[in-house]
Amino acid sequence: MPALSMTKIFLIRHGDVAGNSGAKRTFAGARDLELTPLGLRQAEAVAQRMSGEKVDAVYASGLRRAWRTADGIAARHGLVTVRDTAWNEVNYGEWEGLSEEEILERYPREWNARVQDPFNISPPGGESYQELWARLEPAWHALVERDLGQNVVVVGHNGSLRVLLCALLQAPLANARRLAIGNCSVTRVSIGEGGNEPLANSNGQLKGPPVVVDYINNTCHLEGING
């Protein structure tokens, strides 16, 4: 039986939106925000960067900051972005639109509890990482099975992509905040033969043949844009 081709998946965060940069950074979460002028420039730069790659499919979350970023990449390859709400950002509930400092002031106990156990504890009115993983995991396995041996782009979000990477690396999901995923950064993972086995344990960590993380948070294409 011939060996399967390598599957390459490019995980890209959307471009800048209000609250992603500047003096006051806030949680965007499930809010459907537009790209800022900076975000549009970043999206164009990452589309240009990805034009040099073979791309067979482009997926994005259902939030406009993600699919607008993805559309520029898809257009360079004659593709249409497939939108899937499973890739949406984690819902931060009452914390959306607030900075970390504001949350610490208003919700100190809830914040500390979630930092200690983000897998099980959600922001008030929002999602825990367990709830996020419940929709991310099947979307990931479906993508790998469907696009086995292809080069695929997924445009998602800071929180959801960090949680996915922790799962791929079999690291505790509480470590997600230790990963830097900048706006329009590119992270690439590769999967060899057998990498489509849909196995996972209850803590959001994948089992089965390993996924290789080739690089994380690559932003060389944004030089001169972010300042």
C-alpha cells in the first residue's frame, strides 16, 4: 500500500480588529467585528505570503474578521472560503469588550478561577475550553479526514487556535495563554500517514500518530506593517 502524502495545515489568525492592538487591548470573543485599516493591510500581506504556497482548500470561522481575512487567500488560489462556525472564537460572555485589567477589577474571583482551570470554568455567560473543544475537535478531525494529503488554510482566532495547538502538542489547555498567536500570523502543522485517526482523551488532547508543528506565529510577511 503506498504511503499517504503529507497533509499541511496552515493556521492563520485574522487581521487586527478594535481592541487587538493599541494602548487598551480587549477581548473580542463572539462579537462580529470588522477588520481595522491595519487589519486589512495585514490580511493583504498574509494573502500575498500564502500566494507562494500550494493551497487546496480554505476554511474560516463564521465571524467576519476571520472570513474576510480568508477570502483574500482563497482568491489568490481561485478558491472560495468555506465558513464553519465550529472554528469561531471562544465566547467570553460578560467579559467581551473588556480589558484584562477591567475584568480583574470587576470579576477577580471568576478570573482567577478560570486561569486555574480554563478547561472546566467559563467566563460568566461564556464558554469554557471544554465547551470550545467540543466543537473544535470534530471540526479538526473532519478537516484532516476530508483533506488528507492536501494543503489547507484555516483562518481562526487567538483563543481557539491556541487551544487547538495545546491539544495537538498534548499540553494542558491551561498553557494556552503561554502561546503567542499574532494577528495574521502563520502557524503550520504537518500530518503523515495515519494522522487522520479521530482519537482524543477527555482533556482535549489528541492521541494517535503525532502531528508535527513546523513553526508557530510566523510574522515575517508583516514587517513594516505592524510598525
